[in-house]
Amino acid sequence: MSEEFPLSYQQEGLWLIDQSAPEAAVFNSVATYRVRGPLDVARLDAALTGIVARHESLRTAVTAVDGVPRGRLLDPAPVTAEVIDATGMTEAEASAALARAGARPFDLGRDVLLRAAVVRLAPADHLLHLCAHHIACDGRSLAVIRGELRDAYAGLADTGGEVDAIAREHTAVQRRSFPQGSNSAAVREIVEDLADLPVEPAITADRPRPRVSTFAADFVAVDLDEPLWKAVRALAAEERCAPFSILHAVFAALSSVHGARSDVAIGTATLNRRRREADAVGLFVNLAVLRVSVARAEPFRDLVEAARGALLDALEAQHVPFELITAELGRRVALSDAQPFQIVLQTLDDTEPELELTGLEVEPVDTGAHLPLHFDLGPTLLINGDTATLRLAYRTELFDRATIEKIGRTVRAVLEAAVQDPGTPIRDLPWVSAEERELLDVWNATERPLPDVPSVADLVLRRCRERPDAPAFVQDDITITYGELCERAAAVAGTLAAVGTVPDEVVGVLAPRGADLAAVQLGIWLAGGGYLVLNPRDPGPRMRFQAEEAGVRFLLAAPELAGRAAELPVTTIPLDDLPTAAGEARARKRDGIAYVVYTSGSTGRPKGVVIEHRGVLNLVAWHERMFSTCASDIATVSSIPSFDAWTLEVWPMLAAGATLLMVGDVVPVGAELQEWLLHEGVTLTHFTTPVAETLFELPWPEGTRLRTMLTGSERLRPRDWSRLPFDVWNGYGPTESTVICSSGPVPRDLSAEAFPLVGRPLDNTFIEIVAEDGRCAPVGVPGEVYVAGAGLARRYLGDPALTTELFVERPDHRGRMRRFYRSGDIARWRPTGEIEFIGRHDDQVKIRGFRIEPKEVEAVLSRHAAVARPVVTVQTGPSGERRLMAYALLRSGHEAAEAELRAHLADRLPEYMVPPRVMVVDSLPLLANGKIDRARLLEPAVTESAGRPAASPAEDLMCGIFAEVLDMPEVRPDDNFFELGGHSLLAGRLTSRIRLAFGGDVTLLSLFQAPTPAGMVARLTTADDLPFAPVLTLRSTGDREPVVCVHPGAGVAWSYTSLLRQVPQRRPVYALQSLGLRPGDTPAPSLTDMVADYTDRIRTLSPDRPCHLVGWSFGGVLAYLVAQALPIASLTLLDVYPPTGSPLQPDDAAGHERDWLAVIMNSLGLDSVQASPFAALDEEQLGRLARVARNNARMMATFRPEPYAGDVLLVRAAPDDAERERRTDAWRDLVGGRLTVVDAPADHGHLLQSEGIAAYRPALAETWRVT
């Protein structure tokens, strides 16, 4: 065997990527030629053999030595082209055969790295396919190979010439130049310059970035005809630069426009060859970073000058390995795909001759198989004399072809304008085409006449007159008719007129959610006023502020809330003491106040938004047109009346004469809510996104009356929409636009990986997506959402400065002046005319449908005397659930407990704005610029509860379920769900989990009554009703392969609840338990019977999808055997080994039951029965447990493993000793696939506790990830 030698840094980086998917052939460099004439295959083979023998890089094998790739030379050997006889094939069959040849991966440890295939179409007609691996050659090398193949085939070259070892010499020089790797001075200097680069991709993709990329690519060609190319070269000559720098300036400007940034980095490939290396074959090419600052107000010429300077700097440092730069950057900043750029621009001379073979006619063929692309976009300028072509390569998994075609048109238009007048400011170049402006006109053509009434109140009165006896509201067992609704409203109007309210006066309402509240609101409208609904759950100071700022003189209050009403400086009118006589209704105007609603404000005080009747009337008219609402509809009301979703749920349905069902005070979710909707025959409903998503996860019966579900408030997550028997409409809109300003149906055939869009503008609504420089953003480019039209709010109460800042008069994309609201939301137009919501440009968030400014929470927290600096962030749990997290840095000499700080917030903020945790910290992590490094605050250390341990198996299981739903490492039996941060949405998820594991009637109300694990167990279980079922359903929902956990020797599988937090939410989770644990059950008689039983159970649980198997201890033996009996997705073994010495004999498993109980406790990491969840078991139950464990030990003794062909993840417990290594070697002999070994610091019994799981969490995440 030849001597091993190091690879270059470029080769090392490429090898690592290749090893992640060696079968994908992502680094195959291919070229295909049509060869007409008498091709001599033997002469071709001899030529290829000589080329491979001469160039060491083409016969360098790469293998890992102690995890580090090393090269060694293979001896020269004949190279034989694969010959495929396609004379009897169709053209499609021949192309497929050729594609298979190109897609065949190289074995880097054994193969020479240049090969050929010949497809014989006819005796004098062939396809010649050349394929080399990129680790052995770059673009220049391929040209050298073509030239040598030409000469060798013609007999002009000496195939036994001097051996080319230049690539290896190049590597040796590189290694000597950078002996410290990424710690070298030249690397550090470049990294220092790049450390503050923006990390987001410059071009927003059409689809989410996949976890595992195929790097599949395609390209779009943009023709630069002779006049344009001549103008480009003329400008380059004038600016003393290469045409490359002109194109660099264009793409830098494009990145600035698309990414809303001024700091832009683009990559380029440098030859990185010295003169002696010009004709060598090897991987010399190196990537360099071209960083420029783009000021869009500056002329294009200035950007060209900056591009020229950036290129000169890059060429000077082209010898610095790019892999070392990215390695060091990855340690300092979080980079997307570990790269400082996602666009790589190159220039190639297309006049360089292609392959020539003596006596043959050879022409290149585009087979449609394109090179993989390791960056998002790879524009290449192909120069061919007086013309040029810009080839835009792109990753097909990220972009649609139409998107790249549009980018190509934009680049050409901008290039034409820029070379014609290089003094044009960058912002004035044609980024938005005339065709796009026409599309924006079409998408915003929403003008429709409003109903011929001044307000929605008039439409509701019309229904009262038409159908006075029809049900308007149903709440519990009480039905309110339309006639009764309007009678109550008239009484309210008369009372307000009598006390002297005036038109457009804001009247306060303090009443629980229900039919009477809607009647009161209608009465205020009839009196000519607008309503402000106060939330009785808000702290007193917040309610007082709202009432005072809105100028409320009169408050209509429910009698049960009289105490809260007395806290306010208003005249209270009790709702149980209104006159029965109706007052005369006042005239209403479309521009009159309909209501005032408060939202979170970044200054520490809420913002009062004034909505006019025109906006509500427009919303109701659009709703009727879209959904054909009518008197036969049954809809729901679930929102809080002090929020604007109430407007969407109530008034369109009352205006249509429909029936509204009031959801209870505690809004159910999931299966409980679904059951109620089906029972009541609901036809149309609206829920906030988090609630709606609990319904989307469930199976739905065919024939349901529900035809449409509206949702909004947060970004809707991807899923399989074809399963739902009703339409889903996804909406978007700030409060300032009267609830929503866009909405649209989610297509049933939408990819399960795609985020649903938020539809099109509502009637009489105009939406503009505005770039950072205030110009209209091109289609597909993110920008801020500006909303105009009938739904726009009048103003903010008491804040004229903010009103002026956010409600602006400005021209639209056609120059027409409009009054817009600046939403602060980031979105973009899609080519379909729909809008894609992306996020916020500030810190504002929506949680559980509530709009929250974290700065308002910070401002309130900062008023505590002990707090020096507060920080409020948002965490996202494994299920996608978002929640606030607060941190408090205290003043020197001050003390404050977490409970005290949280109480301070609870006294001043509504419940939904109070973080479940306020962590007192000693310091706050900072970035280099002195700002808080919020990313490092996202994973706070969670203090473990100091409460008692679980006292029964049921309590142990219940604590695990609580912990999984709350995303906490541990919950103790007496911990309160709501005090740990639980809320109604999480409560719905928790009750569903409990029902699955325990059965019984578990509702949200029962959780409110018993909010601790111990309390829930007491309500649900008896001595004969403990969780000993053969299958524990730990999580039933999910559309991906389930995770099935197999019990250890004790026979029970409760310990696996600690793994729930590690399993992606889209995977169901089940745990198998031994037979014999319940009265009357008989343990399995043999290991064969046990495996057959468990195989049948798994087939029943997942008949259509393979499962991910997990086995701890004896459960690993069972999982290993089951994996050989049916197809599985993965196999994870937790500290289990095949027998390596004298096996345990069945007689050795005998012993007293008490002895076996001690063995069980030790194996589960428990001290004794009395200090464990088994303490609640009686003698009979403990006896069954011991007999099952003894039987499982007998089964273990009969284990004789056979080889297994699949992959295995093996987690090893402490201690690390020779015996563990010896036993692991036994697995290495048995496992035919990849054996991945992960060591945990915990001992065997603690492997499923937090300290053990932390060590192998990343390996589990990789195994179970959802792609």
C-alpha cells in the first residue's frame, strides 16, 4: 500500500460534504458529447488510461484515518469505458441509461476518479459520457483533460510521460503556509472583517430550506446580445475594471433590494494556480468573498468602483483556504448553511474549445442533467466573443423556475439601464417592471360598492324585523331571538340617550362574553356612539388607563362586575336595571366611531385604535360575498370581546340572520372542541391559529356540516390539507385594518411542507409591499406591508405623534396618493397574486392570537425598584408553541425573587402578557456591538422542582405527560400546571394526552379543578386502574412514522415519558409493556412468542408506515428482534449488548420476589420500592411486577442474536471500561449497516433521566427528525 498523505483544505471540506450523502453523487462533474463517425473505443480506453496514469489526483483514493481524510495513490491500471448498446432502445431509454451512468457515485476509497461511458446508438453514432469527481479536478482541470484526450486519441501524446504530482505539491505548500489551520494570521484577519456579516440569505427562497439538501440544480439562460455586451465592455473599460465587476455590482444591488440590506457579500471562484500549476489536474480552485456596501441613493458607477476594489482584495488573498475561513466564522457567528454568502458569481471564456477527436464529429449535448449547486444561486457569465450569456444556476429545492426567470429579466433590464447611464442612483434602476406594476393593479382591483346603509347595525335591525323569532344566540340552554336582541339593544340606546351621550361618544362596556354583550354593543351603535369593551380580567390600572384615555363617561356594567366597575372614574349604568321602553335611535354615519380596541404598545402603554363603521361594514359585506352566509348557518363565538376577532365572529353572522353558538368561558381545544362542533352542527367557524391547529391534527368524519373554518393571528404551519372535509381560509391583518385585510383559501393540494399564504386583499382594500428605501418592492421580494382602504382605522387615541408616524399619506406604485397604515409586518407578493406573510421587522409578536410588544413587558418590569435591566424574548417549544420569557438583571445591592417580579407584572399587565418565567440573572450576554445577544437567552436553565417524587406509577406517568406538554425537563406531582406557564391551549393538548394514557372523561374544566399531576391522578385512577395496559399511547397525533418504545426488564414503560420532549410533534409515540402486569394476564411463555406479539402490536399501531424502534435494556433485545421481523425506520438501543460470555441460564433467574423487586429498582435507577412510584402498589401488584421481571430475565437468557443488515444507534451508559468496549465489538460484528455509538455520562439506571438524555439528544434528533 502506498504512503498516506494529507489532502488540501478544499478537498477535506468537499470530502466531508460527500460523506454526508455518498450515494447522492453530488460532486460528479459530467460532460456528454454526440460523436458521429467510427469511434474506436479501444483507443479511447488507452487514452483515458494514460491520462489517469499521468495525473496523480485522478488515482488518489481517500479514506479516513482516525476520522481525518487522507490520500494514497492507487497503482496505474487500465481504464475501460462502459459500453451500453442502445441500438434497440428508444431515445428515452438511451437517455435514461446515460443518466444512470452519470448518477453512479464514486467510491472515493477505491475508484479512479475519471471514467467514461459510451452509448452506442448506431454503428457510427454514439453518446460519449465523461465523468470526474470534483475532489480530483476543477474547471480548469477538465479543460486540460479534454486537451490531453484529444492528443492521446490522435496518437500525438506520450501516455507514459512525466507524472503530474503538482496537486500534491500544492497541498504540501498550503499545509506549510497554514500550519495552524483556521488559527493562522491570514485567516483571522479575513474573519475579523467578515464577523459582522448579515447571516440571512440575500434572496428569499420560494420554499423552506431543507434539513438535508440534494443540491439539485437547474439553470436559466439570459442572452446578452451584441449591443448590450458591447456597452458592458465599454463601461468596464471606462471604469478600468473587468466586465465581471459590472455584473458583480448588478448582483450586489439585486441582493440589497431583495434582502433589504446595505452590507452585501457575494462569492466567486479564483483559479488559485501559480504559473507552474496552469496545466495541472487537481482541485486548486478556491472561493473568495466579495464584500461591498450598497447605498441605494448613490450612483451605480460608485458601486462598480467598490466591486473592482473588492475583486482586487480577493485576488490578493486567493491562496487563503475558504474552508478555514468558514470554519472560524462558524465558531464566531451563526451562518446560514455555514457560508458567508449564498450567491457565487463566475466568469468563463466560452470560446475555449470543447472536446475534439480525430476523424470524428463531436458536439456537446445538454442531457438535462446539471451539476449540483452548493449555494442558492450561481450566476455564470459565459463570454463568447462579441456576445455573452448569463447562466443563472439555482437550487431547485429552493426556487421555482419562474422566480429565476423573473430575476433574469430584472438583471438584464437593470444592466441595460445601468450601462446606458452609470450615474443613475441604484434605487432608480428598473427593479419593478411595467408588467409587475400592471399585476399589482390587477391584484389590488378590489373596489366594490358597500351595502346602502350607514352601518352594520342597520343590517342587524333588518334581520330583527324579518325574523324576530329566529335564534340569534344560543348559550348553554338559553336562546336569544333576534327580536329579543333588538329589544335589549333599543333599551340600551334609550338609556344612553336619557343620560346625555352624544354622537361619536365612546361608551364603556364591562360584561362577560355572551349574547347580552352583543345586544349592549348594538344598543351603543343605535345611540350613535362607539363601544370600548373592557376586559374584567385586566389589572385595575390598565382598565383605568383605557377608560380615561378613551374619554369614557358612562360604563354599562354587568351586576356581577360591579366591584370592578367601582374602580373606574366613570358613571356606571347597571345592565340589570335598564328601562324596558325603547329610545329613539340616532342617525349613524359611516365615518362614525364603531369601536375602540386596545393593543400592546412598545412604549409600555397600550395603544387605543379607533375603528369606524365603514370598516366594519366593509368586513361584513366581504364576508357575505365570500362565504354566502345566510339564515341557515350556525357559527361560533369563542374570542375575547375586548379583542377585534369578536368583530369577525359576531357581526357578519348577525347581519346574515344566522345563529351564533357561544363557546363556554373555558374554550376547549382539540378533540373536545371537535366533538362540540360536530354535535351542534356548526357550518362556519373562526378560531385563532393555535386553536385551529389543534383541530387540523384530528381525523374528521365525512359528511360533517362544517364547510368553512377561518383562522388567523399567527403563521399557519404546514400539514396535509387534503385530509380535511372543509375549507380552511387563512387571514392576515393588523387591528388597525379592521381585523383582517387579506384572506384566502388554503389549497387542498398544497404541499405538506409549504407554509400557507394569507390570500388576497379584501374588498375595497389596497395593499402595497414597500421596500426599505420607501419604493414599491418587486414581486417576490420581502418588504413592509402598507394597507389602505375602507378598513383603515381613524387614529390612535391620545397619541397624535404615533398616528402621524404610522398612518401616512404617500404615493402608491402608480404615484396615486393614498392614506396607508404602516403595519411593521414583513411579507411579499407571490406570482399568484397572493401574499406570503414572513414576520416582523421589529420585536412585536403574536402569542395565542394576542399581539404583544415585548418592549411593553420590559418597560413594566423596569419599573420594579430592584430591576436594572430587563429583557423579554420569545421561546418556541418543540410543538411550535410560543411563549414569553423574561430575564431581570438586578441593581447592585437589591434582591428580588422570581415570584415577586412575576407578581409585579401580573398586577399591571393582562394575563396573556405575563411571562411564565422571570429569571433573575447575574449577567446578560452581549454581542460585540454591546447589544443583548438574545439568541443565547433562548435556552434558560430550568430549575428543577423541589417537590416530592411520584408516589405511584400513575403519578410518575402523569408527571411525564405534564413535563412533555410544558416542555420542561421535570414536573413533580404537586406542581401547578398554570403556575408553570400552562394556559388554555396547552391545557387542551394536556387533556388529550391524559385521555390517551389513562382513559376516562378528562376535560379542560377538570384540569382547572385539579391542575397538578397528583390531583389529576386522584380524579382518574383507582387501585385497579393503573397504567399497566399492553400499549401506552403517549402521543396519538402526527402524520409521520411513529416512535415505538419497548419496556425494559421491569415490564413497565413509564420511564419513556422523559423522551417525549425529544420526539418531533409530527410523530406519534407509543410504549409497549409486558403481559402479566394486570390481573388475569399471563406472561409470554417464550422470547419467540413475545417478539411475535410485539410485532403484531406494532403492525396494528402503524399498518401503513414503518416505525422508529427504541429499546432500553431488555427492551433493546426485543427491539432488535422485532427489527428483523418487520420493516422499520430506525433502531435505537439504549445500553444493551449481545451475550459475549457464558449466557445466563434460566435457573439462574429464580429467586424470591423481594429480591427481584430490588433488581427492578436498581435497573430503573431507584433506591427502593418505598421511595419510588411503585410505593402505592399492594402486595399482589408488586408480586405480578416481580414475576414479570423474572420471566423477562428468563427470556433474556435465551437471546441468541442473528446479524442485522440495518443501521443502529447504540447509546452506552457509564462506566467507560474495557468490558464495555468488548461488548460493543460484539455489536460491530452483528450490525451490517452503520453502527453509531454515543456515550452518556449517566449509569444504566439513569439513562432515561435528564442528565443521561442530554448526552444523546442530538443523535436522537438526527434519527427522528422530520424532513
